[in-house]
Amino acid sequence: MKYQIQALDIERKLPDNSYIVSKTDLKGRITYANRIFMDMAKYTEKELLGVQHNIIRHPDMPRGAFKLVWDTLSGGNEVFAYVKNLAKDGQYYWVFANITPDHDPSGHITGYLSVRRKPRPEAIAAIEPVYQKMLDIEKQHHARDQMDYSINYLVDTLNSMGVSYEEFILGI
């Protein structure tokens, strides 16, 4: 159930010292959402459980950024990212996310755990132009190629800065 939501230019800020927590299965379907997640996203638990986590994907987020996240997680690695989310009422909120694979006792990945906190304004100011350029690049290409071109731009930009994705994200 994906709602057709009109994105508004109204920001909601995550309170200081608050943490949004969610868990998903391997397909990205939400299996757990804490109260802060529900409050920020303006969805009920019933509306979230079993639904793809991209229910809160803001249109200002490039597809390439999510491909990078999923590729990192699929490799069994944790990932950090700045994400602009879309609440059910059309407002948006930024988070600094730490997403980690969740393992069973045998070591197999069974899903993903995400903990998000309030980002620093300077970090958002640094990442927004990068995401905007990625979106611009995606709009210039066919849907099947958008993510690759977008990620290539990001990788080339980071290489020119002499940093890895993780170094960049953790350094802003």
C-alpha cells in the first residue's frame, strides 16, 4: 500500500536525543517500527508493518543513493547515510541513518536494522547538492540506467576528493 503523497516544503525536525528504529526483512518490508518512527512518519503501526520501507521515500532522494545502500547491505556490511524522508502528511524530515544486516545464529542475514538520529545542519547542507546533482543525472537517462549513472557520478566525485563514501558521510 503506497500512498500518493504530495510533498510539501515543510520540514519536521527529529527531536534531539531521539532515535527512529525499524527492522525489515530481506525484501525491505517493515517488521518493526518504534513509536518515534510512527510519530515522525505519521503512519500507524498497522499502516507500516509488512510494507516496503520505501513508503517514506522522498522524491528528492536519488534512486542511486538507495542502490548504494542496498548493495552495501547485500555484501553484509553496515552503511551510514543521510536520508530525506516523506511523512504521510507531505512534510519531510532528515535523518542520519545507520543500517546494519541482522543475522541469525548461523550467521545468515535475516533482515536489516536501522537506527536514525537527527543530522547536523552542516551535513545536510553538504549532502543536498550531491543528491540534487544525482537526481539531475537520473532525469537525463532511461529508468534502467539511472542508478548506474547516478552512482558513477557519486563515485567519481568522491574519488576526486580522495575519500571513500564512508569517509565522506562520516566526515560531514
